[in-house]
Amino acid sequence: MVGQAIGTIVPWPTKLLEFVAECEKIPGQSQNKGNNIQHSVEYSVSSPNKSNKKFKIEESPRVGGSAGIANLPFLDMYVKKMMRVGSLIQIKMEESIFGEEFLEQLRVESIKEILDHNWLSASIIIVFSRYLYDKFISPNGLINKFSFISPHVSREDNLGNGIAKILLKDEEFKDKMILAPCNLGKHWVLLVINLNAEVIYYMDPLNGEPTKHQNFKTKFENALQIYRANSSSKVPKVSKSKKISWQKIKCPRQINGVDCGYFVMRFMKEVIMENEFMIPTNYFFDHKCRTYSHDKLTEVKEDWATYVVDDVFGKQEAIILPN
């Protein structure tokens, strides 16, 4: 049966596959010389009622499993053989993830971006956000700790009203760390917003300054000021006159012109893995490095591909529309 399938594409139930993770060591920083960190990192498990505690992370299957199974090559083969140019996949995004419900249209051309390691469009990053919610946030009882703002909203909202509308929708937003991947115009950065502290953490893989994008900066400040003005019961009076604080994080830096989206996806994953209410200026100790290695970026791509193969295609999560 299996032998007859060689050379063909066969949808194989993932429950019949067994993955054995390969622990790949990552060199530590100079202040941690000699102590190597493994991709399979074990954190103390938290109670759902104590969401400020770290929890155990289980990585999705990656390159190097016992059978050499990798979902990136499989997805590449599937797209080339089974999906026509112009095809799209409609994936439902829940209100609990982005503050509003919408259908994300993932086009075959967008999937090819990550397969060919090209610059990423918003759809890829939105699907990765959904992966983080389904695999890290929801299973660990952190739905009241982390949330996302869709890059579609932040891109189209010139004054901050749309962002503020989402923030005001749910009273529990005030206690969350809100991850907002943003496209500044062919360049991705990540904002992590702590509404309670009125702090915006700015993570730019090109080490840029938020002040260089004044309209963008003003938009998010307006959104938080609108939120502040319309949530008097939630925001302490002493903070009404306080300026919104921007904190630039010294995060890993990209070394080319296409990797910003991959870096932002990894930033989001590491922020959730650390499970804190603040981000150190020099970034998290366990993840600090000058730049991300090829293996670290491949891991992010494999996470994305595994989620699409197993949870989008495998569970019929999406509707595939031909051209």
C-alpha cells in the first residue's frame, strides 16, 4: 500500500505519523558563553489562573524528524501540483484572536512567498498569529494575556480610530499584551502594547527609530488616547495626562532586505514563550543574538507550513476556492 504511493501525492492522516524532535543546540551569547540553549526549551508549567508564570513550550515538528519529514517540501509540492494560480484559501479568524471576526484570504501566491523565502505579505503573518493562538495561547490558558491586532487594521486606519474601536470592544484588553505586526511600507516591525502600563514596545529588525515614522507613531498614540478617554473606569486618573511611552527594543537584526516578516513572526513567538508583561530593552536573555540563523528562520517557516498542512488542510479549517 505505502510502497505503491511512492512518487504520488497522498493525503496521509497525521495521527498515523510519529515525529521525534531533534534537539538542535544554539550557541549562547558572550555573557552566557559555554551554555548552549536547545530549541526544545522546558519552562515551568503555569496554572491557568497565574498567567504571568512561564509555561512549557512544545515546538511543532521541524526538519530532522525520525523519518526526515518536513512540511515545507510537502506544502511546496501540494501547491505546485494541486493548486492553480489565482486559487485562494478562506480561513476564519475568530474575534478572540484579533478583536474582530473576519475571513482571511490566503492566496496561492502568498504561500509561495514563504516557500521561496521572499518578502512576506500580511496574510502569511496573520496565519502565523492564528498558529500562535491555537498552539500556545489557547492551550495554556493565556487568552486573557495575549491578543493581536491585524496588520490589515493598522495599515488601513490612518487616525487610530479603528485600532481604538477594537481595544474598547473588550474590557479584558486592558490586562493584555497586544501584539501588532505592522507594515511600514515594504518593511515589517512589531509593536507590543501594554495598555495597563501605557507602554508600546517597538521591535524593528532594521534597528530603526519609531520617530522616523511620525504618522505611524501618531496613529497608535491617538488610538491609545481614544481608548484612555473612553475607558475612564479602566484607566487610573493619574495617567490621563501621561504621555504614551515608547520603548525601543534591541532585538535581533536582519541582514538583508526580505527577512523582516520572518523576524517579526519569530519575535511574536518568543514574546509569547517568555510570557511576561514587559520586554527588556536588551531583549530576552534566552533569545538574545545579533541576528537569527538560517535554522531559526527555517523553524518559523516550518511552524507555519506544519500549521497549514495539519490544521488548515488536515482539519478542513479552510475553504479552498479555485480561480
